[in-house]
Amino acid sequence: MGVTTAMCTSFKSELLGGTHDLDTNTIKLALIKSGESGTYGAATTNYSDVTGNSDEASGTNYSTGGNTLGSATISTSGTTAILDFADTTFS
């Protein structure tokens, strides 16, 4: 199975409503096992959807709950907004 990504529709709405402040809130990145019970994409609304299905990876050198992303930088290029975090490593 290939890697698929999507920004949750509910997250987009919450951004516009001011629920999230991406350069000051704690943002985390988790690893999800492929081929598991869950299907995650734009309709996914909560991290508990992943943990409730036990689909988050676990094992040596990875703690469930993901890595905290730091050093957020927000910029623009033309009409595109860019959010960049410092690199994180899952060893």
C-alpha cells in the first residue's frame, strides 16, 4: 500500500475558525500502520479514530503519540501558503 495523505476537512474548517494556531500550538506527527482496519483521509476527524483502531505503529524506538513538530515557520510563495517544521526523525 502506498502512502496517502490528506488534510482533514474538519481541520480546514477549524483553521478558518481560529481553533488552531500552527506556530504556537503543539503539533504532532504519528506513524500509522498500513493495511490495518482504519481508512484515514479527509473525513478523519480525530486522532482517537486511529488509536481506537490500534492502527498507530508501535515498537522499538517509536513511542505511540507521535513526535512533536517544532520550529514552525509560516511563509508564502506567490498565492501558496507554506508551513514548515524542523525535521523530525523516527529511528
